[in-house]
Amino acid sequence: MYNNSIYSLQKRLLAVFLLIISIFFALIIRLFVLQIVKSNWLTAKAASQWTRDLPINAKRGTITDTNGATLAESYSSYDVYVRASMVTEPVKVAKLLSQVIGLNYEDTFKKVTNTTVSESLIKLQLDNTLAQKLISANLKGIMLSENNKRYYPYGDLLTQVLGFTTIDNVGQAGIELYAEKYLQGVKGYALEESDVNGVKIDNSLSTYIPAVDGCNVKLTIDVNIQQIVENALQVLCEEQKPKTATAIVMNPNTGEIVAMSSKPSFDLNNPPRNNVSELLSSVKNLSVVDVYEPGSTFKVLTTATAIEEGVTTPTEGFYDPGYRIVDGEKIKCWKLIGHGQQTMTDGLCNSCNSVFVDLALRLGTNTMYEYFEKYGFGNTLGVDFLGEASGILMNKQSAKKVDLARMGFGQAVAVSPLQLISAICSVLNGGKLYKPFFISEITDVNNNLVARTTPTVLNKTISEQTSATIREMLEAVVTKSNAINAFIPGYRVSGKTGTSQKYENGKIVPKYVSSFVGAYPANNPEYVVLVIADEPSSGNYFGSVVATPYAKLIFEGIINYKQDAPTEDVEADKLKLEKNIQVPNLVGLSLTEAVSKLSALGLQYEVAGEGEIVLEQTPPPQTHVFKNSIVILTT
């Protein structure tokens, strides 16, 4: 009995001892967790209780053009806060803030007296002049944190390319969004010790963590050429009244995007944030994110492919009765009575659909799709911009002969304007498809190089020999055909017009996309220009009338800007443009009679409608025009 009692006591003592040891070890582990594992977290937690901080926003990087002209920059502004716990004269503070900033007094007074929060935001990005008024009042509780406000010196220039930022300087569209990680910088903080009520403790330790400013981005854009493009598009919109208008200028030898614009646009300093639909539609970069059926401008690529593959030559003869029949379907040429006998070069100059139906069928589906891939269609090109479209290609296995025939002259295939101009550049520069790009280089605040873009060849499309042939043929299109509106005395310009009809709900509708793509100088292009007018409503819709004259404005602007001297005989060229031909009255004549009269006078023509009698003509009778001018006949 005694031994059992001793044994029982020993067990109790052992249990107590083990319990104490367990508690001791638990405390050691807890101390280890608090002092070692969670040390930094607890320190930060404690610091947040006895300190107050104001953010110091980093200065957003500058965006410049290729010449260093500033396109987007930031200037100092101030974010205004109020700390209710520090306010000693709430009525004065609320009155001052409401009067200087232009706020509702009652709402402001509520924030000034709201001690349930450490601080309340009053205003973001207050101008320096108004901020100084708040500072000079020297009222306790008003806190100012330096910030930056975005400013675009050229207003609505490059609206869709540059994009814009949110009110708190975060990239929201365009290059501002694409290069956000470089432009934004790193925020800093100003820390100061305070008591339990959030009031600053005098003579206490303050900490200042400076912000790191964002990097600067240099673009391939030349602001001088951009202004030329913007002005040309503005004239186009006023005269042709399209739904939208788009233009691109590209360096064909590097892939650099020299200029790009879409209309309508808006002033980047005052984006329509209250009208979301207008904002989204106007900020969309149509050249990059939109697709369309290119129509006759695509014939340049079909020609290059056919010559490269040896299925035709510039001098081969073709006969056009005004149509081709493929898979039982009649594919009409725009000239319903046909172009008759013509060479391959004539076919390109005349933009004869029948010729390009023949070429597409000769090439065959496999070869056509092989070149689609070479030209970059059906895939993105990798441009340094968000939302790039890949275009739309019919599944190769589903494409019938009639589909292939239409692809030959730019129907049944959808591409982005950027894809088209990049492909055109490749057949003009010797066969190199370059990756298009906007950003030339990125540097930090100390001007140290962070990144640089070098020209990148994506594909080899055609040979140099074929490219030289295409350059000659396209120059002939301007000097001898309906692209005469791009002709500039003394200078060599090449190009091709395009007019494509739109589809809605699977049916062709009387809505058009008018375009022109051309190059300068024609023999050794330094600039390739694409102009597109979507749904012009002035009465004309042919690319030769709606787009070509405005591309000419761009070429002329570039020539003047570069101060290029003439390379050809200016006076001889001017004779070609003398308006010494009087347009006859063609209304009431048969189409055949009207065409015969125009041809005899050396005038070009385009036919709107499918009738046989001329109902209207543009320009009107008795108008004096130059040789090779275009007369539009409405039947």
C-alpha cells in the first residue's frame, strides 16, 4: 500500500515535470517564431502603428519621336490628403479646400472631421499653383504628396499609337499600356512617427525613400511626317466623309513605322472618359487591330507571287471579255465590257480582275497558301503593340477554285492594314518581310540603354530580281493608269489603287473600302504609304479618287520635309498634267460609246453600276482635265 502511494506520487511528479518542460519548449518555439520567423512582419506591423506615410509617385518616363521631339511627358502635380486627427480648425480647412480646389463644402467637411480613418484623399493631381495656395495657408492637417500629371504636347496627334493613362498614371491604351513596366518607375515613401491619434511627434525620426523615375521610350515615329499624315487624313475626311480613315507610313528597309493615324481621334489631354463607347471606338488602332478585304491593292502580291513562281511574265498577253467563269460562277471584272487584249503589266495597270483570276488558278491552292504564310497572313507579325490582329484566311481544305480565284484580286481574304503594308514592303525591298515595330530604344533616367530594337527579317518572300520587276510595274501604274492622281512632276512615285465592296450577313452591300498603297522613290523605296477610307459617303468610292490624292499629299509633304531635289525633268512631267483635255458630255450614251470617246481623248474611266446607259459622269461635261485623268461613269 505504501509502495503504491510512492509510485503514484512519482508518476504525478513526472507528469508535472513533463508538463513544465513542454510549456518551456512551447515558449521557446513561440519566441523563435516571433523573434526569428515573423520578425520582419512584426517589425513592419509595429512600424505601421507608430508611423504614417505619404506615397511619393515616380515620374513617368517620357515618350519621344525618332528625332527626340517629346510626344508624352509628365510634370509635377500634387495629391492632396487630409488627416482629421491633426486638424485643429476644421471649418477653415474645409472652406480652404472647397474654395481652392472647387469642391462641395459639406462633403469636404465630412472628410476633414472623419477621425475613423487615418487620412482621406481630397484631390489627385492638383496643379502646382493651387497647391501653393494650400501650402501658404499653413493649416494643420492638410498633407500634400508630390505626383505627376501626363501631358501630350501635340494634343490629338498619334491618338491611337500613344494611347493614354488613367488619372493615377497607369497606362490604359497604346504605347502607354504596352510599355507600362518601363514607363511607370518605382514609387517612394515619406515616413514619419506619430502618436496613437496619428498626430506627428515633434523631433521624431522621419524616413524618406525616394521614388525611381520611369524609363524613357524613343519611337520610330517621325513627328514631322506624322503631322503630314494627320493633315492629309483630315482633308480626306472633310472631302470624302468616310466612316473612318487610316494611314500608315513605313520604312520598307527596316520595318520601322514612321507614321500611323486613324480618324476620328481625340485630344489625348482630354480623353472622353465620360463617353465609354466614343472612347473605345476612337482609341482603337485600326491599322493594327482591325481587318478588311484589301481588294485590288492585293493584286501587287498576286503579281509578285506569279512572277516569282514563273507562271507569268510582264509581257505575257491576256484577253479579258469582262469576266471569267469558275466553278460555274461568273466573276466579273469592274470593266463590264472587258479590257480586251492586254499584257500582264497592262492587267496590273488596268486592275483587271480577269487577269488575276487566271494567275490565282495557275498558282493553285497550295502555292497561294504557301505565299500567304510567307507574307505573314493568318498570323500576327509580332509588332510591339497590344491587340494585333492575325487576319482571316479560309481553311485551305475548304477553299474551292472559285474562292481561290477571288483571292487573286483581294477578296475572300481579310488582312490588317499593318499586314498588307508589311507584305507590300517585302515585295519592294528585295523580298524581306520585316517585323514592324514602334519602339526604337528604351533608356533609364541616367540615359543608360535598357533595350534597343534591331530590324528583324521574318521571312524571305520573293527574289531581288522579281522585286525589281514589281517596282517597275508599279511605277507604270502611276504614270499610265488610274493611279495618275499620285503622279508628282520631277519625282518617281509608284502605287496601286484598291476598291473593295463590303459584306454584311454574308451578302455584298453597297458599302466600300477605298485604298491606295504606294512607294517613294519608286526605283528604291524609302517610304511606303497606305491610305484607307472606310465607307466614303461623298458620292465617290473608287480608290483612285477617294484615297490616291491624299496619298499624294503625304508624298509631297515628305518630299518637302526631306528637301529632296527632283530626279526627273519637271517641265516635261508638267506637260503630262496640263489640263488641256475637255471632258465631253457622256450622259445618255451607251457605255460602249462613252468608253470609246474617253479612250480617244486619252482619258481613263471607271464604271459604277451594271447598266448599259450612262446616267451620270464625274467630272461633269466641259471640265478641263489632264491626260490619263479618270472619268467615273454611273450606269
